[in-house]
Amino acid sequence: MKIVVLDGYTENPGDLSWSGLEALGELRVYDRISYEESPRIAEAIGDAEIVITNKTPISRATIDRCPHMKFIAVLATGYNVVDTAYAKERGIPVSNVPVYGTRSVSQFAIALLLEVCHHIGHHSESVRSGGWERSTDWCYWDYPLIELAGMTYGLLGCGNIGIHTAEIAAALGMHVIAYDKRETPEALALGVEYVSLDDLFARSDVLGLQMPLLPFNTGIINRDNIAKMKDGAILINNSRGQMVVEQDLADALNSGKLAFAALDVVSTEPIRPDNPLLTAQNCIITPHISWAANGSRRRIMDTTVENVRAFLSGAPIHVVNA
């Protein structure tokens, strides 16, 4: 079997090995092809039967141009880059990596929050640039320093990642509330209080988005729902950028309605220079790296190898378009 990896660099910039896939077929790895629909994608796939992608799109047109394609593996949990319905119509199973970065993503959500609370990076740079030497006081701070104990952390989504985020937030002395269509014993055991969507907006001092992108939550952080939030609330999003109407969030930050936003995702990635959040006040943006710890990427690699091996055995696993 011929196997092609279309955009392998972010998964493996050199600190992992492709040997598991090399053992399963004739492997060709591209660091990057295109993140936009392009004839180059089909050219790169060529006559490969197994196609592995992270964020390179696999559209109907690409599938039609690649008659040898028999299986698609996504190096991620989200699989919206693949036209899964058409792949199913053509008899091509699509498998993803359902669980790999639970701990890393929840850790990163809290890291974003702690950066908002303490601005450690800013204060470190301030010291290095001589701010402490010149200070007339024995210490100083350039932003309000926030203690989280006693505050309410609201979770939009309380699946595996949300549960681990709740665990850390509770350890910081926060009360955790959540909106999710499914209540889990694990969350309840941590003391998570399930609430309505309106209550989530109204009661959260910190609102964290920890839910896959779905039709109901696309654009859910908008002018109307922001108006329901507490003045001075904090928004954390390391889930999906499309949940946020970015101009509405920028307006809320610039007006002071929201105190801070800390984001690891935006609606179009890489970020565009005209994104209004780039010039919004009190907005931290990181380049979609919550998932990228070495341990997480290693689990992606291992699961993808298992997905390909299972397909070759005739019993595909983690199929999202069955």
C-alpha cells in the first residue's frame, strides 16, 4: 500500500518518528502542501491508497481526482477538513484520533487563565528591561493581579477536556459550573454544577470554551450573549475559533465589558492581519498550540499507526463516517 502524509510538519517537526507508518507501506511525507483547496493536493496524493492529513483539506473534488484513495486518516480529533459524507458515498472510511491531548489542552486552558491573572511574561520582560531597577518601590505590578479562589469558572462543554479543566480549577479554589447536554458522573463527583446556557453566561467570572464545533455553538460568543455576561468577565478559548464572533468580542474588550480574553484559536488559521482581535485591548493570542506537547503528538502518531493497521486488517477503527 502507498501511504502519503500531506502536512506532516506540525505533527512531527523532527522530534518524532514516522517509522510506525513506514512499516505498513510505501510512505511519502510532505511537510506541508496547502491549507486551502488546491489541485496541488490531488497531485501530492497521486496514486496513494492511504491519505493522512492534519489540516490539509480533502474535498469532493480532491477525492474525485484520486481514484486510488481507499482510506483517510486525520492526525487530529476534529475532521471537518474532510468531506466525510462524500467519502462515505465513495466507500472511503475516515478515521480520527478521538483522545490524545486531554491533559495538555486542559493544562493550556489554565495556563492562559493564569497568564491573564498575573501577566508573568510581561513582568519578566519588565524586569529585564530595567523596570525593577528604576522602581521607587520595592515591588510593582502593571496589571491588576487576580486571585481565582472563590470565583466561578464556567465551562461551555464538559467532556474529557472539560472534566480535567474543572479538576484544576477546583484545585485553585474555584466553583465550577457547566453547560453540556450530557451530565457525567466524573464531573458531578468533582462538584461541577450543571446549569442552563443563560445561567452559564450570567454566572461565570471566567468562561471557558471546551466543546467541539457544532451548528448550535458556531458564533455563540456574540454581542447578545456577551451582554448576558458579568461586567469584567474573562473569556478563555482553546477549543475552536469559529465559536466566537471576533468583532463582537473585540468590541466587548475595547469597551471594557469583558476584562480579558485569552485565545489559542481564531476563526481562520493562520490568523489574518485584519483580524480585529489583533488590535483589541487585553487580548492574549497564542498560535493554536494547546495540542502540541510532545506527549500529545506522540499519542496522535501511535493512534494513527493503529488506525492504518486496523484498516489494512479489514476492521477499521475510530471511523467517523460509518
